[in-house]
Amino acid sequence: MLYTLPISTSKRDEMRDITRDVSSLISQSGVKEGIVVVYCPHTTAGIAINENADPDVKHDVIMRLDEVYPWEHPKYRHMEGNTASHLKSITTGPSQTIIIQEGRMLLGRWQGIYFCEFDGPRKREYMVKIIAG
């Protein structure tokens, strides 16, 4: 089962919690055992799993990524001017795979799934593939 979900972002750098959306799709699918793959088909956005209990974690992650990959750098050559967003998406990666057991994702107590926007605001999409087994 493959689902494509729209997502709109409102900032240049943003981490949007999509855990409930993915969980809902798993429930609708009826799959009790297997895996779910969450995939981002964009070169300036990614998918991450991290803490979802304290909103300051999102702030700190984005702040540090901005420090490591500044928006402007004298040696950047990419003509679109968004090299930092490409580097950030490489760092987060395009996908995450989560085990499904007894109809639920095996995420840690404080973990959530994030769509990470690094070149917004934009209208985007991400894919969720649920595989029974």
C-alpha cells in the first residue's frame, strides 16, 4: 500500500510532526506486522525521527543545522542559492523505516516522525509505503 500525502510548510526551515498521519494510515491499512517506509521525494527536504515531547528540540536542531550549513557562504556555487537546504536534506536523509508490531509503530517513548523542510515555505508531498510481513 502506497500513500502520497500533501504537506504545506510555512517557514524556510521547519520540522513538521507527521507521526499521527503515518499511524492513522497504518490503522486504516489493517497491517498488524510489517514495516512502514516514510519517504520524501524532494532534494531540499527530508524525513527524520527524533524527540517529539519537547518543542525546543526542533528549535535546537534547526539552529544547529543553520550553524553547520549557513544559508550564505562565499564558496557556494549552486546557482539557485539554496546549497544549505541541499546539505541539510542530505544530513537528515530522504526516508525512515519503522517496524510495525501489533498494528503500531515501534517508536521509542519520546520519538516522532518529522517532515523536515529546508527550503520553504512550499507545498510538498511525502510517501508512506506500508509492507505487511
